[in-house]
Amino acid sequence: MNKLVPITLLVVILLGVLYVYIYSNNRFRFKLSDTGISQLEPSPQVIFVSSDFHLVAPDGMKYTQPSITQGRTDVVSVTPWLAPVVWEETFNEKLLDSIYMKKNISVVATVFAVGKYIMFLKDFLETAEQFFFVGFRVSIYVFTDRPNDVPHVKMAEGRQLNVLPVPSSNRWQEISARRMELIQKLIEEKLINKADYIFCLDVDSKFHGRWGTESLGGLVAVIHPGYYRDDRSRFPYERRPISRAFVAPGDGDFYYCGGAFGGLIQEVHQLAKTCRKNFEDDAKEGIEAAWQEESHLNRYMWTNKPSKILSPEYLWQDFKARNPEIKIIRFSGVVKNYAAIRPN
Ligand SMILES: *[C@@H]1O[C@H](CO)[C@@H](O)[C@H](O)[C@H]1NC(C)=O
């Protein structure tokens, strides 16, 4: 009789633990809706998590075991705010592609081929067919003042080319200045809720290697190939406090390229809108930042930290010798004669 009391007590405690366990499991069970947006059930106050952050691998996928102790040691592959820095050998492209293929993502790329820059478009488009998000839905938007000179490049299924006419300009700085405005408007008028990711790229460049799903992220910046080994005091930020692109001495993480940036449509919209406004407010006061939109982009990304950073593999310069940490050049600016192509 006196043995039964502790046993009963034990059973009651076990039942209690079991109840709490089942209850909490039910509360946090996920249900994936068709849109890829996950919803918590049954508590409706936590509505959704962006599909960007929910990565589902296909069943039965086999790949090399990732190591937690071995990897690249010659480069840094994470920032102090814990954003990944993408270098060759830090990712598994087959795994990433299969995750994003399931999500049926669509990727937009914009390029500006104004004036004589149209001469670079053919190589850009042809190499994009070979290397840029191959196998995914891709829309390339070309802004140009010479729509009749856009080359005919055969695009694979699921990929399209869209030509958007823009007025000519007499100063290349002005062409560069209007880029943010045109990107902002393109997103508002054509892309919101229609595409997932966007990359804004320089046309006077060619792809030489894969640029794919490893580059996807919320806000994506590319490290400029010219300054990545330098102290921040040598970065060519805008240094005059009167400009809205001002970066103070002792501030700044990296020097990012104006020639390639991207991310989720909503993030890039925010960036383009902010940079455009700061650019225009500066212009009203007669101020032009040291490197125009690149300066404003760098100022923006000092405050709004990119969630993914692409190494200089993603925008090299053809005239630069390859450094040993650059194991592959994926995208590179072609050697050009500025005097021959710029209007001023
Ligand atoms: C992917 O999305 C496009 C555009 O929304 C749609 O037309 C297509 O059917 C989708 N494909 C799959 C496999 O769901």
C-alpha cells in the first residue's frame, strides 16, 4: 500500500511532462503553404517568415560531408555581423541549385548600355547565357538609347531579354546618376510581386565562370577588386561631410562595387530609392560625390549591412593580374579605352 503512493505520483508527473511536451510540439508545428511561406499553427499572431529564409533540400540528395573544422584559411568567409562572404570552395553548387530549383525562383538582371557602351552588350548577353543562373528563370532588362542596335542573342528557354529605351546623355556621370532612379521605377512598375531577386550589373563586363544561387541573399554587395587588401583609410569613399554619401574616417567595412549589387527585389528597391534621393538632394546643392552612385551605395551599405557579400571573384578587372586567393574569376570588367567610349 505505502509502495503505491510514490508510483502513482511518478505516473502523474510523467503524464504531466508528456502533456506539456505534446502541447508545445503542436503549438510550433510548421505547415508549408504552396507559396513557400510558412505559417505557425494555431497561433495566428506570428504570421509568416519570408520564403527566402526557409531552405528545403530535396529528399535523397547525396553530397560530400561538409566539414566544420576544415575549409578555406587564406580568406575570410564571414563578416563581423555574420554575413557569409562567398568564395570558391565555400559552397556546394549542386546542393544550392536543388534548394532554389524547388522554390522556382525568378532572377532579374539589369544593365545600362547607353551610347557607345552598347558595344559591350553582345559579349555580356552571350556569356550570361553560359554562366549566369543557368537553368533558372532569368529576365534581363537592357536600358539603352539605341534600342535598334541591341544584338540578337539566342536565349535558352525560360530566359528573356527586355529592352527599355532611355534618353541619351552628354555626360557619363549623368547616365550613371540616373541608374538608381531607373532601377527604382523598373521595380515599382514591373517587378514587385513578379520576380524574386535582382542583380544590377555593369555592361562592360563578361562572365567567365558560374554566377548562380550561391549569390542569393537579402541585400548582396560585391567587394571591389581594387581595394580589398587595403586599410579603410585608403578606400575612395566620399570624404566631404557636406555630401550625403559622406563616410567618416575610421568608418566603413569594405569598399563595394557600384558595378554589381543585388538581392531581394524589396531590398534593392529600398537601396535604389535611398541612393537616388541622396544623390538628387546632393545635386540640388551642387554636390557630386567622388564616385557618384558607387559612393552613395557604399554609404548606404555602411548603415544597412549586406546580408551576403560576394568576393572579388564576382567582379574582377581584366587588366588586373589574378591574386592567389582568387581561384576563379566569374565576372570581370573588360579593358577599355575610356576616351573612346565616354561622351565627355
Ligand atoms: C514557376 O513560376 C512560373 C511563373 O509564376 C510559372 O509559370 C511556372 O509554372 C512555375 N513552375 C513550377 C514548376 O511551379
